[in-house]
Amino acid sequence: MDKILDCMGLSCPLPVVKTKKEFESFTEKGTLTVKVDNETAVKNLSRLAANSGFEVASKEVSDNAYEVRILVDPEKKCCCADEANKKKITTVVIASSEMGTGDEELGKSLLKMFIFSLTNATELPANVIFYNSGVKLAVEGSDSVEDLRNLEKAGVKIQACGTCLKHYGLSDKLQVGVVSNMYDIVEILTSSDCVIRP
């Protein structure tokens, strides 16, 4: 069973959403080849496939044209560790480059202290998600990059919204974690037992 899915020209997270729906149409093992026009989509699709337990390979076929080849096995289950060990899932959402409202410099200082304090918490979160101006905390030049790297080393999944990075001209400046998309963000938030927004 082989299928081709054309997602050329589709903005994030549509390639991921359409690919996941296509997975569900497979009744037997087969290959799904997804055509996309940007590297971010390639990374998002590769992560989706890996999280579903499927083998994946990608190649650039021409300028701004990529193919992601996924070996779909409907019998395989999601291999997410969080689902396997049934631990309580806590997700921290950082949606701004400052904490609270009022004085901007104070807000930035508070958020830096929050992230540092998070590295010393007794119970670490499973995920830290950055979107809107929050992505500025995970890029080159941020005072919080080292603390975030320590969280990542401790097993915390760090994700930054790709659309937001692009909006602020920071797509090539991410220093820690992975570029994510709104579909992944929604999946994480809806499967979390607790969501913290400082």
C-alpha cells in the first residue's frame, strides 16, 4: 500500500494534520510519501513519524521541494515515554519574553529567575513550550539558554513555535530544543495533566 500526499504550499501545521489523518487510512503496512516545500515541515513530519513508531527518511528533490518517506505500520502504537510510564505530565508554557505585567525590565528579570528556579525544582516538568515573544528566551543571546540546556539534559522536552521564530526573524537562532508547530503544541497541552503559565 503506497500513497503520495501533496502538501506543497501548505502552512504549518497543515502538513502534520493531513499526514496524521493519512496514517489512519492505512489498513496494512505501506509507504506514505509527503511532498512539502520547506525544511521546517520536513522536521515536523519526521518527528511525527518517529513519535508514531514509524521509520522515516527525507530528501531534497529540488529547490524548495522535499519528500518525506514514511513507512506506516498501523499495528504500531505511539512510543511516547510519557504514555508508557503513565507519569503525571506537567507542561510549562512561556508565551512572553517577560513575566507578569507592569515594568518590562522587572518582567524580564522575573522570567529569568523563574527559568533558573525551574532547573532546581523537585519535580521537573515534562515539557517547556515557547510561543509568541516567549521564543526569544530560547535563542542566541538569551540569558536563559544555559538554564534551558540544563533542563533539556535532565530530560525536559523544549519546544519553540516555528511560526513565532519566523515572525521575529529568529528561525536560525534557536539554541536549545526543537522547532515545533501548533499541532504538536495542541497535542502536548491537551495530554498534559497540569499546564503552568508563569
